[in-house]
Amino acid sequence: MGQLVVTEFISLDGIIEDPGGSEGTPNGGWSFRSPAPEGQHFKFEELQASDVQLMGRVTYEGFAAAWPAMEEATGDFGKRMNSMPKVVVSTTLTDAAWNNTTIISGNVAAEVTKLKGRYEGDVLVSASATLVDTLREHDLVDEYRLMVHPVVLGSGKRLFKEGAAGTDLELVDSRKVGPDVLLLTYRPASKRS
Amino acid sequence: MTVGAIKVHEFIALDGVFEDPSWTFEFGFDPKMGEAIGAITGTCQAILLGRRTFEVFAPAWSTRTAEEDPGAPFFNESPKYVVSGSLKTAEWNNSAILGRYSADTIRDLKDQVDGDIYVSGSGTLVRAMLADGLVDELHMFVYPVARGAGQRLLADSGPATKFTLARSEAYGNGVVHLAYAPVAPDAA
């Protein structure tokens, strides 16, 4: 059974919105301001260890617009992004044109549980703030990997939104992946093995 | 005389909540964390607080002895400055009221204090000082818990600020110490 891994670029004030700039938000692209060479290596290994990507509609639309044209610039990473199975959660999307994409349009908790059962490797979730809220509410997240960037953004969607239920976590690992960038790995205490 | 640094020390949950950190107790206190906090307070010759934090700290620390908490002498004996437009009296030993927040008041205090200045809690004050470029070190002790509800240190609508990571250290109790220094906007 696959582990559901939430992997995020995150600002010091907890914002995860549009780190790559593909959504065109005013603060978009902030993850590029601090180099993280080891972080890139980590991201590739993480992608290799995943069997499927699960995402929310906003993230999907940003990725689907960007990645098909990026294979030349990003090599194996881009090829993997485009070829691997992708599942998008949306009640409005009817046509998901990005290669190898299917849509979940309702009953998210049950569908994601089935998805985890279908794969041996990780189910990888990046960005997708709204979806992550839903996954957390249903205790479906097995691990959080937070690449903490040294910037306060002031506004934007947060990983842990105001008023959500509290969660106890365990620190699994912490390491630097760039001069000013940290990777913090947590598991929910409810998933203690 | 060199102008001292303003060092901000916060206990914070992974979701940024820092209000009433009694929730930190269950994680115990790693001795190495005590050393890290000692290194922060060690160079500080004064304490600067917002009104709400002052009103929580004053009764809590003033009854604590060095035997009960090795931090007690620092908090009780250091000169303390409270930013408040409403506070009339500050009873805690060696306290003074600075009046309403202004960047110039804080700059004057930096000039006047021979050493670094320690700040803890005091969200409104910290946000104002970050916006005015007055914070020199931001030390966050991040606890492995998302609180969900409660005030956040870095609330919405503050200006964007870039930092460099000066230091980081993880402790056995799952707490991570992140030491950041803001990058001045003209240098960013």
C-alpha cells in the first residue's frame, strides 16, 4: 500500500501557494529566490519513489500548462512528470488533457484510500492547499516534507489554515538542502508505527 | 559603542501559532535547547516586550527563583522596556514604559542599550519591527504540532521579507531551532 506524501515548498509564514510561479499570483515564483541544489536532487529522488501524483485543480492547471513544454529544460525530471500517472481532484474539471491524468470528482476520502491501495510506491501531493486540508481532515496524510524557504510572504494560501483541527507530529528528519533552505520531514503522530 | 542587535525568540507551532505556548510543556525541555536559549539571552542587556506579553511575563517570572528556573535572574533583573500606549504602571522590577510603538523609539533604545536586546512573544511588536527592518535575529523554536487555532506570529498582510538562515539545530524532543537574519530590502 502506498504512503501518501505531502511535499511542499513553504515560506516561513506557512504559505505554500504558487512557489513556481505557474499560477501567476503576485508572489508567485518565490521558491526560485533561494538556491537549493541538494533540494533539487531530493525532489528527483522523491519523484522516482512515487507511483502517482495527486493534486488539486488549481495546482493541476498550473502544472498541466507548464510541464509539457519543459522536458528539454528539465530532462528526466520533466519526462517523469509528464509520463507518470496523475490524479486530479475537482468537481468542475471535465477534461484533463495532460498525459496520463484521471479525475476524481467526488467521494474524495474513499477514492484516495483506494488510490493508496492500488500502488506500492508513494502517492505524491505537491502544493494543492485545499486538497491537503481535505486529506488531513480524513487522516490520509502519512508524511509531510516541508522545504522551508527563508521568506515571509505576508499573504497566500497556507498549508495549515486558520481554524483547522490541531495535529500532533513527529520530527523524522531535518537537514539543509541549500544555504538558506531547510527540509523538515514530519509524520502525524496518529501514524506512529 | 556598537549598536546592539535585536534578538527575537519565539516558541512556535508548525502552523505558526505562538499564542500561550503552554502546549510546549508536553515536549519537555531538551538541555541543548536550554543552551541555545542561553546563548541568545547571554549577550542581551535588556528585554523589550509588547504590553500583552509583559502582562503575562511580569507575574509569572517575578515569583520564580533561580533555583526554580535558571532563566529567572535574566528576566527579573535585566532592564525591561514595554511598548504600550495604554499601560500606566509597570510594577515588575526594573521595568520602564516606552509608550506607543514607533520605529524611532526602538532605534533610540538600540543606541542606548550597551548590548543586545531580547524580545519574546510580543507578536504585534515583532511584526511592526520586522516591517521596519529593526529585527536582527529571529530565533524560532518550531514544535512538531499544528495547533489549528490561535494567534500566529507572522499574520496575513505583513510585507514580504527575505531572510538568510544563520543556523539550524534539531533536538531529541522534535523541536527545531531556526535562526534567521532578515535581509535588508535594498540588499535583497
